[in-house]
Amino acid sequence: MWHAILADVVLLSHLAFMLFVALGGVLVFRFPVAAWVHLPVLAYGVLIEIRSWTCPLTPLEQNLRRLAGQDGYEGGFMDHYLGGILYPSNYSSIHLWLAAALLLFNGLLYWRFFSLR
């Protein structure tokens, strides 16, 4: 039972990480010091997309699910949970487009933040 609970905690942590990568620039308007955490996290998130790396949370969750007697899954976290939404099967360069969108969106946020200061 504990393995299943821990797997769900890892799942939620993974989702929180992804949301922070995508939307962390918004926090900078309220908490400017968040930029010191968000910028390296954004860079890591973009590198994961561009280089097709596996986030360390993915094998951790998969292993915990197997230990809990649940079916694990093959591939990455986003492929498994968000595959049909973010990664259409007929579009192979979506990782590059997603990375570009992350950089563009957050770049615009940071540009706006620094232009207001």
C-alpha cells in the first residue's frame, strides 16, 4: 500500500514540476526571488524536451508502481499521461516545438517583468 501512495506522491510531484517549468515565470511577478529557482528548472525542463532525456522521477514512479503490484508503463511520464494531448502520434518534432513554446512564453514573461522594473 505504501508503494502505491508513494507512487502517487511522485506523480503529483512530477505534475507540480511540469507546471512550475511552464508557468514559474508568472510567480516572478509576485515573488521576484522565484526567478533564481525557476530559470535553472526551466533550462532543465527544456533540455529534457530537446534531448529526450528521462526525468529521474519517471523510473522512480514506475518502480514504485511495480512494487505496489500495479502495472508500470513504458516510455516517459508525459508520453504516458499526456501523450494524446501533447504528443500527437503523427508529429515527431513536437518535443522541439514544446521546448520553443516554453522558452518563448517564459521569455516574454521575464521580458515584461524586467521592463516594468
